[in-house]
Amino acid sequence: MEIWRLPISASQRGKLISAGYTSLSSLSSISSSDLARELNVSESEAMNILKVASHSRGSETSNASCSIVEGAQSAWDMLHDEESLMHITTSSADLDNILGGGIHCKEVTEIGGVPGIGKTQLGIQIAVNVQIPNDFGGLGGNSIYIDTEGSFMVERAFQIAEACIEDMSEYNRFLRKDFQECKIKMQPQDILENIFYFRICSYTEQIALINYLDKFLSEHKDVKVIVVDSVTFHFRQDFDDMALRTRVLSGMALKLMNLAKRFSLAVVLLNQVTTKHTEASFQLALALGDSWSHTCTNRIVLYWNGNERYAYIDKSPSLRSA
């Protein structure tokens, strides 16, 4: 159970989320005095919160005990499931190639790079490309775009949608197959209508939205990709307590991983860069530190080499270095 479902007051839930407690398990090892200090509430109020959380956790454990046993899956079935999953093209043949066909569903892919390298453009492109119909090799799904920086440009999204439809027309003519009905029905405005846009202005809003996505995705089962642009912004602005930030980020990453698996969708996290000091020298590294680097399935770094953009696989359990 998530914190936002606990039968406590809205202000108490807000204080818990702001302090980095997003799930019942995160409250399992804290004392009432420590919780009271972190939430700036009385110890009796903290004890009541822990009591409610403990009761809810006990009910959840007893209800879930059977499903945990029944949830076993063979490795052969897992392999079959993975091979049957389609990928979301990035519209770059080279980038698709090093990604093993494109952005993977059921996985969290982080893409980072310096300002101006094209992260937002790539995020918008993915939000559009996920809507390519099955007949053209796409997923025919919808997308969620979470904008934390205000960098989403709807005019640019419209241009990319127009180009996507033009690419499908070229593909249609090349194969000499009759996809006229599909081509006529799909217009740029249809693509924009299927991008669910959320503007986020603080890290508490970001956490609250990601907790809400479970319900949203249950009601919008056609969503096949979530793009967060960027996952970093508010966590670099509003935090002095690094231990708290690590806990909050870990909870958020775990939630996104669970959503990707449960709803068979792709999660794309765009990240900024920072300066890292190593061996008496400075070099650029993706933001949020080493602990964050373990939270994503695949990690792609974009960089300039002269006037050309390059990408390399920084981390992946299944993709070779490229």
C-alpha cells in the first residue's frame, strides 16, 4: 500500500510524502520520536500514524500472502514474454541499433546529456512514435509526458507528429501496400490528443503524481510510455538533506519500475549532467549521484563530438557496450 492511501488526514499524508515516506515499508523501522521530529508533529500524533500504518501493513501482508506464492513465473515464460514485446523507435536508426531495436517496454531507460543536446526533442519524439499503428511496426499506444522544467513545446510536438505521419506515408509507398484508410484517419491533432501532459512545479507534486499514476494507468490502459523531463530538476533545487533525497528518489524509482512491469509500458527518464571530481580532474557525469545510477534498467549518455551528436550505453544488463 502507498502512503497516499492510508486512512489519515490529508495534511499528515502530505507531510509524510514531503519527508520521503511513500510506502508503508519505509515506515517499518522508524521510531515515533524520530518521525515526530521529521514531520514536525507531536509524538502522540506520530505514534498514531505508525499504528495506522502497522495495521494497514498487516492487512496487506495477509491479503497478499497467497498471491506471492501464486506469482512464480518460469524463466522460459519470462524469455517468451520479453521476445514478444515490441520496442518504441527513436526515429534514429543508429540509436535504435545500440538500444537493441528501440526503447524497451517493461524497463526504465534513462537518457542524459548536456543542455542543448536534444533530450527534450527525443522525449517528444518518443511520446509521438509510441502512437505509430501496429500495421507500421509501432505500438499504437498513448503517452504520458511529465514536464518538470517547462521545456515541452506543443508547436514542436505538432511538427514531429506531422513528420511522423509523413514517414508512415513514405513507408506505405515503399512497401506498395494499401494502408490508405489508416493514413487518412491519423492526423497530427489526433497524436497530440493522445499525449497526456502534466506540468510539475515541485518535488512534492512530482512524487504525488507518480503515486497517482497507478490509478491513472488503470483508467487509461492504452498508455505505453511515460516520459519524465527531467527527473532531476526539482531534486537539485530543493534538497539540502542528501540522505532524504536518496530515500525519496529510491522510492520514486521503485514505483516507476513497478508501473513499467505491471502495465507493460516503457519509462523514459531524461536527466541533466553535473561535474564530478575524479583523480584530480573534473568530468561531466549524470546528475543525482552514484546511488541513483543503479535505479534504471538502461542508461544512455548523449554528448557532442565536434558538430555531431553521439550516444553510448553507460549501463545495461542486456545491451552490449556501443
